[in-house]
Amino acid sequence: MNVIAINGSPRKGGNTEIMLKKVLEPLEAAGWDTEFYQLGGKKIRGCMACMKCWENKDNKCVVDNDKFNEVYEKMVAADAIVIGSPTYFADVSAEIKALIDRSGFLALANDRQFAGKIGGAVVAVRRGGATHVFDTINHLFQINGMIIPGATYWNMGYGLNKGEVADDAEGMANMVNLGQSINWLGKAIAPHMDSFPKA
């Protein structure tokens, strides 16, 4: 099985990245193929609502001069998708918002390609607004028929400067538990994916 962790923070080596990589640790130990994808800081524009994805149904967005089609192909291939974002004015980063709008729409247009996949949201926050970020990411998963595992708390970690989230013991333990939950759930549902309802 394979999982992709998508980092929506432009700050490389920052708190969002640290948390996502902590989620991947138990999955790597359990034998999953893991990939960390750096989206934050890269070129990805918002959805134009052109509806071409519903006309073409070719698993691609017609806007092909940014990183979207590259990351979308990886999301389709994954059994689990973990999306991480910092908290910007109580919501996701611009890159993650663009990813949500375009990937969610494209997946729905192509026979609900995300249905039955596992989705995990991870949020880095200095103080407030993380719950809204968490909800925003989970809305992508829910409307696409994905399965969201629980953990020991909402998947958020506290820190401002690079590395400070590592001092949030509860938050980091939650990331480990999230990875463990994804592993358990993935193995439990794998034999039944062909019968997952998509219509």
C-alpha cells in the first residue's frame, strides 16, 4: 500500500513538514510505500470553473502549466492521502486551497476517483484557527467519499518557529497515532476496495 503526504507550507523544514513526516514513520515501519510531496511554495493556481474536466474526463486538468497534474496523479495512485497545512488567517494555505478545489472537482468528474481512499488532515498552528483548517481539508475527503480515521485528538500541533512543534508532546504523539490508525484501516479495507460504493 502507498501513502502520499502533501505539505502545503512554503517553509521547508517547518512545523507542518515535521508533523507530516512523523505521521509517515509508523507507515514506513509497517511496510507502506511513502512519499513526502512539497507543494507549498510551488506554482499551483486556483480552479477556473471552466468545467473542462467534466467534458474531457481524462483525469487531467486543462491548466497544465503548474504542479497540479503532477500531484493529482500521485493522489490517484495512493491508497491514503495526508494533507498538511499551516494556519493562515484561520484557514489553509493558498496552495492547499487550490489543491482542494481542483483535485476534489477533478476526482468527482472522473467517477469519484478518491472514493474509498483514506484521508488525513494535519495542521500546524501558532495559537488559534486550527480547527477551521482541519475542517477545510476534511471537507475535501468527505465530499469525495473518502474514509477519515480518528486519532487521539484533532490532528494539530502547536509552534511558531521552525522545530517548535517537536516540543508539543501531545501533538507529536497524535501524529504517530494517526499513522498507526491509517495503517490499521488500510489493511482492514484493502480486501474490500473493489466493492466500495461509488455511485
